[in-house]
Amino acid sequence: MFEKLEKVKSRYNEISGLLSDPAISGDQNEIIKLSKEFSEIEDIVKAYDIYLTTKKELEENKQLLYETSDQEMKELARGEQEILEERMQKVEAEIKTLLIPEDPADNKNAIFEIRSGTGGEEASLFAADLYRMYSRYFEKKGWKAETIDFSDSSNPGGIKEVIINISGKSIYGDLKYESGVHRVQRIPDTESKGRVHTSAASVAVFPEAEDFDIVINDNDLKIDVFRSGGAGGQNVNKVETAIRITHLPTNTVVQCQDERSQLKNKLSAMKVMRSRLYEMELAKRDKELTSQRKNMVKSGDRSDKIRTYNFPQNRLTDHRIGLTMYNLSEIMEGDLDEIIDKLKTADRAERLSSDE
């Protein structure tokens, strides 16, 4: 661990020098990347400095205990020894936590997608409920939510698909645990016999990629322009403003029709495309780690059922960490902090144990 800490401290000092180097002052992308790396390791270096200082004080205090014959001085040294040992234990635990590799995308904004799944009309209504729940959560956090694409279902009040761009502080680091299949158990309004039905909606969360995160060759893109669809009347656009972009090497398709401007739709679609391709690159990087951690909280597999919302019992169950809560009505109003905090804690504990 200490060899790794010395390397981190050496890199910290190296970046500090590079940031003041006139040779790179004109390379804005390089400055952004170096500043980000500097910020990410700063807390580790500070904690390591506290560790080194405390270690030195411990050694000096032990020497004093060994050398002095003054009983009063010995008692003071013993009291100081207990304080220093407790501080040493705390800083060692902090360093271990800080050394857990951070997802490089945690501090990024996020592209957030909700789609109705199995269960017909009830699934589209549940997707709308999830959209409302997350919208309230974003609002409580003070995050900016910009709708990129929205498709309602044939069922009044239901949603087929919605794509949102969330911006703020450390967005992806909080929202990445929401990716997966969300299952609902409740009695539909149309159910005359009071039977509980099960349906599902899926959530996908991508880190918003910046231009320097991933490079897309224009020759790899197929761009189609068409008329926006909708429920009719004013919602149907009579001009071709909707955009569909296909990334040919990966067959990734992104469609955007929410804006009235073709240019705005294209920019939004490219934002989603970059983020999806960036997430694919992160998934490749994490493949080996995922195979080592069988019970990973964030598996990246959006086909996994992660959560069940049981309305008759006012119960929410997160299947990844065995969490059961009986305040579903509050959760559906956007009270998600407790769930997300527990998922983050479980993920950190899992990563820490896998590194030991």
C-alpha cells in the first residue's frame, strides 16, 4: 500500500509542475485532464501526509516513553500515545477507502433513459411514475434536467420512452446504481377483481461524454432525417426535424425528435451517442473487474432485475443488497437519498474487500 502511496504522491507533485508549465498552457484539453487528475488524488496525498506526520510523532513519543524516568512525563506520553494510535487507525482506514479506484465518470453529468417494458399498458404507466419520481428527486437535489427525447404511449398518461440530460455535481456517481430493470407489483385501475399484476420498466444511465473522452469518425455515422411523430394535432411536426443517427461499427442507434430545430435534435442525438459509446469503453475496461466481483452492486447489465416496487404493501426491495423499505409512497415522491447512499456504501465495501 505504501509503495502505491509514494507513487501517487510523486504523480501529484509531477502534475503540480505540469500545470504551471508554459508548454502546455495552450492545450486546454490537457489542462482539464490534468486538473481533474490532480483533484482526484489530492485527498489521498493529504491523508498520506497526515499519516507520515502521525507516524513520526508516534516514534518520537515511544522514544520519550523509553528514555524518560519521570513518572509524570511517562503518564503524559502514554496519554499522547493513545491519541496518536487512534488517529493512526482512522487515517489508515481513510487511506484504504481513498485508494479504492474511483470510476473516472463519477463526476460527470448523466444521460438518463427510462423505457416501458413487459406488462403492456401498466408498464407504460409505471414508466411514467418512475419519470415523475426521478424528476422530483432531480429537483430536490437542485440538478438541471433537460429532456432530449420523449415518446408517450398509446395509453393516456403512459410513457414509451424518455431520455433526459442531467447536469450538476457528481451526477453519474449517484445515478449509476439505477441502471437495470425496475419491477412493479400493484392492482391496475382496470382490474375489477383486485388482482395484483406485475410489469416492468428499464432504466439506463450513461456518463455524459465530452469531446475529448471519445472520438467519433464522421464516416462511421449514418444520419437520417424524418418528421417527428406524436399524438396528433400540434404535436406532429410537418417538417423533417427529427434525427436518427446510427453508429455503423457498433450498430448503436440514437433518435431525437423533441426539439423543433433539426440542428438542436442533431446536437442532442450526438450527445447521447457519445455517451453510449463512452459507456461501452468503460464497460470493456471494467470487464475483468466485473468477473472478479460476482456480487457487484453496479454490474452494468441492464437486463438484471434490480428493484421491486410493491404498492399493496408499500414496500420497496433492492435485490442487489437485500434492502427492504416500507416507505414506498415517500420514495415515489423522490425520497431516494437513503437508497442511493446504501448502494454507494455497499459498493465501496465490496470494492475494499476485493482489494484486500
